[in-house]
Amino acid sequence: MFHHGELCFAVAGSLDTHALLRGQSPRERAIDVFSLLRVWDTEHNSGVLIHVLLADRSVEIVADRGIHARVGEDEWSRICQAERGARSRSSPRVAEPIAHCQPKRRM
């Protein structure tokens, strides 16, 4: 089975001053980073960004429409929750929950 996509993992200490003054949320910043890093620029619209803000203890997943249609919102939420749990236990395997991602089957 071939996989056509891109997984990008971005970690930031905190939001910068400009973002804080504008009231930018961690989710909004993750969407900006998704665009800035061109994670969306894949042949099958299958780019995924995992964006971690350490100061906010925030994990955001931004997925392009192709992969989002296969995985779904519930699965992304489960992955985020597992990721937060792994970090709260000081797990050295920060991205381990991604390995358990179960895409929805095509009909």
C-alpha cells in the first residue's frame, strides 16, 4: 500500500508577541503555520500538520481536505487527546498516538 502525503511536526515555545496582542488562538496559529510551511501542497491534498505550543500545552492538528475526509474529526480529536496525555506523562514518544491512527474505510 502506497502512502502519498506529508506529515509535518512543528513545535513552538509560545505564541509571539504580535500574535498575543492580536488575540490569536493556538488553532489560528496552527492554520497559519500549515499555510506558511505549505503542508497543503501535496498531490492528493493529504498534508497534516501537528502543531505543539509548549507554553499553552496546546496540540493542534490541521489536515488537508483529502486526508481529513478519510480520517474524520473524531479521530483527529482522539489523537490530540492521546498526544496531550503522552506529553503530560513526560513521554519521550511525543508523536506515538499518530501511529494508532485508523482511517475510515472507503465504501
